[in-house]
Amino acid sequence: MQKRAIAFIKQEIVFILSFLLAVVSCFFVTPSKEYIDYIDFRVLALLFCLMIVIQGFASIGVFHKLGETLLKKLSTTRALTLVLICLCFFSSMLITNDVALITFVPFTVLILQLANKMDRLITIVVLETIASNLGSMLTPLGNPQNLYLYTVSGMSLGSFILTLLPYSAVAFLLLVICTLFIRKESISIQMADEHASAKEQTKGILPTKGLLILYSILFVLCLLVVLHVLPFPVVLILVSIAALIFDRAVFRQVDYFLLLTFLCFFIFIGNMKNIPAVHEFLSRVITDHEFLSGLLASQVISNVPATLLLSGFTDKWPALLIGVNIGGLGTLIASLASLISYKLYVKTADSKTSRYLLTFTLYSIVFLAILVPLYFLLN
């Protein structure tokens, strides 16, 4: 029991922190029906729907099959590294950075084992982590903080993407340059045929192809909510009913603690805004320092909570948006997605945690050393 409690605390420390902050803040602002106004139900509904859809795609092997297809003709470690990085960088724009890493880091371990190149694992996983964090920053769907800021800021999709495009483009260029330092060794990969049967697999009451069509339709509906074409309650109901009928198991894959973390921070931030002295102090500290505030706060509490906290005290959305996204670099806890890939790496045989942390930190420093000055150059 004690071990389970410790494991839970380690795994959900951000949720626990947000819960404690929400509870403490309630002593300063008496709970009332006004608390309902604190909560952005649109963000919570969109997050839930996207998690259902993306986990649905993952459960039927869509991303794994995509990776297999792209890797079939690779013959060198450098080409392998570049493709794996690109998979994480570009897929994270649509399936979020954490899902990209949950999908492709274990896949990378399998590939390197088959190629007998496990000595390359740390470097490749670190680069995949950075690729997922920096690729995901380009779109509202890429990560939770983007989805939240896109919703509350009222930015158009075009202006949102253009705000982050220079940093995403430079980040991709840096990632490509990093692969040039990978030794060009010959490899041979023989993928195990997990789809050997020509017969269509079944999952629940729908065949795999049927679920692929279903989740594709649901994903389009989610995009229409993001674009403010459809109301979120309608899509929330449709996604929930579809998953309940055709793929009930996907509900177990939803990160409910992430949703609860958002809920707790909504309450905490709402209460802080209703305490005049606190509101005035934080507004004064953050105003005109949104980029650095987002960057530095992310290093300590990670970029999702930093976004939720700081957004309540400024309306200079582009600077904050860039700050919390670039802020995903730096410490391991700066982005929850980085913690995911670290945990996945630690589970591998003969893992070297100190070497991983050193490699991750060095690469992060290099990327920060280029992207932070780029912000001040462009602004």
C-alpha cells in the first residue's frame, strides 16, 4: 500500500500540487457558485475528446504501422535517427507531444534492438523528446498549453501558427543538424510481422478498418471545434457515445488526472484573481515579462501549470505562448512529455539514468541557447 502511494505521488505530483493549491486558495475565497465561472469547460471537453480519439488511433496500431512503413527501406543509423525524429516532430503537431513519445519511444527501443544498435538509444530518445516538444508547439492540438491558450486568447489559427513558425522551423533545422553528428553505420532491420494475417482484425464490435474510419471522423469533428465551427457540447456527446458503443476500453487510456489538474488550476487561478493584493503583485511581476515568466516558471512547475497560472494575469498571449513552449526545454520537469520519455527509457534493460539526464540537459541547453536569443531578435 505504501509503495503504491509513493508511486502515485511520483507519477501525479503535478496533480497533487494543483489540488493542494486549489484547496488552500479556498480558505481565502469562500466557495460559491461563482467557482463555476472559473472553469473553461470548452478546454476540458476538447482535451477529453482528443485523448479519446488519439488513444483510439493508437490502440488499433495506426502510429506503429506508420513507423514500420517509413522504416522499411532504411540502411544507416543516421537515416534511422532522422526518420524517428521526424516521426515525433510532425506527428506531435496533431497527436500531442506525450502521445507521440508514448507511441514512438517504445517503437524506437524495438527497432534498435532488432538493428543491434542499443548504444544509440539515449541520443535518439533525447532527440525524439526535444522533437516532440518543439514540433508540438506549432499547432493548437500539439499540447495542452497550446490548446488552452488558443481557446482563451481568441487568436486565429493563422496568427497562432505564424507566431510559432519561426521557432518551430529553426528547431527542426537544429534537429536535422544534430543527426549529421550521428555516425553513418549500416543497419539491417527485419520487422516482426504483427499483421501477418490477411484477414481483417477485429476489436470490439467493429473491425479495425471500421474503427479507423470512426476515429478519423471524430478527429475531424474535434478539429471543427478547435476552429469554432461546431459547438463543443455536441462533439463531446458524439465522441463519448461513439467510444461507449464501439470501443469502450479506450476510456481507460484517458489521462483523467491531467483533466483534474486543469480543473484544480482553474479554481486556484480564479481565486488568486479575486484576492486584490495577489492579483496586483502577480500582474506587476508578469506584465511585459511574459516570455521570461513562462520560460522560467516552466523549469520549476512544468509548462502546462505555468501556462494556467500565468495566463490569469496577462493578455499578451504571443509572448506567453512562445515562452511556455520554448520553456519545455531545460529541466526534465519543464515538460511532462519529457518525463514520459525518461520513464520509458528507465524501463529498458541496462538503462543509464545519469548519462541520459546529462545528455538531455546538454541538448536542451544548446537548443535554449539558440531559441531564446531568437525570441529577442524577432521581438
